[in-house]
Amino acid sequence: MDSATSELPARTPLADAAETGLKIVIVGGFGVGKTTLVRSVSEIRPLNTEEVMTQAGIGVDETAGLTTKTTTTVAFDFGRISLNDRMVLYLFGAPGQERFWFLWDRLFSGTLGAVVLVDTRRMSESWYAIDRLEHHRTPFVVAVNRFDDDVSAFSLAEIRQALSLPDHVPLIDCDARVRSSGKSVLINLVDHLYELAMAREMTP
């Protein structure tokens, strides 16, 4: 067995007791770490639609600050994570390049909530994701993916101000490469969705 195959995660069957499937979309700018986040938390081998970047993308895709990036998502990523015996999250990672934004509205269909992944080196690329989610009235949390070479050291308060995020939108730090950190982001989103649902129930 070759080494690449041996490193793949074992297939985790869906529990017989699972009865609630929740669709979650992960959005953000190009190269922010969406594919990495889906890959790190998925309990199944994730479906990736990554292709090698070629010279055809020069001048089309904004690659400033992404000198080590060699592949890009051209449709979406898909993964799955079970929160408990009954509740399962289905994760869809959206492509970040502007030329693929037309896919976002379809991915948002039937979505319960979303994660906006932010790279502080290219923060302005998060604005479109936030705008589209607000347009669709889709609840979301914002997760700041802290890279090893992120020397900006922006505080969460500064990032909230830069993104004009309302106080009720959760904003957290994460490392998309670390499974426990990715799961914490999803738990924050589920908690946020629960709080919103309870608030609606209490509204006369």
C-alpha cells in the first residue's frame, strides 16, 4: 500500500441513530484555508475539487501573499462531522475566487448557517462573503485563521471594527489545520444558531 493511501482517514459509517442533518457552508476569500478546515474536521475522506493552478490564472486570481499555494478549489469541498448520535453536520467549502462566486447562491440554498473564514493579511476579501450571507439572511460566525506567518497581530476587536461586524455575530480565532480548533468553530456556530432559534421562540 502506498504511503499516500495509508494516510487517508478511515471511513466512519453514519450512525443508525442519526436523524438530523444540518448543512453548513464555509466561505471566505481565495486561499484563506476553507479546504484545509473541511479536511481537518471531516470524519470521512472529504470530497475535494482542487486543481493545480496554472499560468492561465495569472492576472485573474489574486494571489498576493499566497506564494506557496499551488492548487485551488473549482467547485466545492464536502465533508461530514457527527456532533452526537443524532445530529450530523454536512460541510460545504465554497471556492474563493471571484470567477466562481456565481456558485455561492446555490450553495447557500438550504443552508442552516455559515462560517466566514478570514485571513488578516487579506481581510478585504471577506467583505463579499459577509455581504452575501447578510443578503440571504443566513446566520454566520466569523473565524480568523491565524497563520504561522501572520505577523499583523490584529486583535479580535480591531478585526470586528474593520469588518463592520455587529456585536451579535460571534468572532473567534482558529487554526484551520487543527481538528480541535475547527470543531470549536463549528460548535460556536451551532451554539449561535441555537441562541437565535430560542430568541425567535421567545418573541411574541
